[in-house]
Amino acid sequence: MSANNQAACIIGHITVHDGAKWDQYCARVPATLAPFGASLLLRGRRLRVLTGQHSHTDTVVIRFPDAASVEGWYASTAYHALIPLRDAAADVTIVAFET
């Protein structure tokens, strides 16, 4: 990621295996985002794949002010505390992008 102040987003591709645990995780994530100025842009369930292959059923898109904020959030103690719950609830792939 570059060091400039370009906005950045993360996209999470998700397949939920335990809905109750996933709901707990989702309820706790916003508090980890707030200190980094992030905002939830999309949380949705796949309607259908129009082209290619995509095995996950859900997607989340979160916007951050810059790449450093993404790195800070992902490395934060608050978010790391949620990773075991996330991993127990779903298969998740998270990718960061500059916008």
C-alpha cells in the first residue's frame, strides 16, 4: 500500500457457517472501526454471480480515510480480539484496496 493519503477500502468475502456467532461478530466490529474513521459502505448477501466464479455468499465493503488506517485497524488489539469469533462463525477473505 502506498504511503499517500488516498482513501482505501477493504472488501470482505464471507461464507457464514454459524449465524448466531456471525451476528455477535458483526455487532462488535463497528466499535473497532470508529477510531480509524472507517465507514461501512455495504453489507450484503449475494444475489447471483453474473460472470466468472465466486464461492462466497456475503460481502462487506468498508471505507477508510487512507491505507495507514486500514493497517492500524487490522493490527489493532480491539479487532484482533474479534478474530477468533470471526473464524468460528465464517470463512472470510479480506482484501484491501486503494481508491
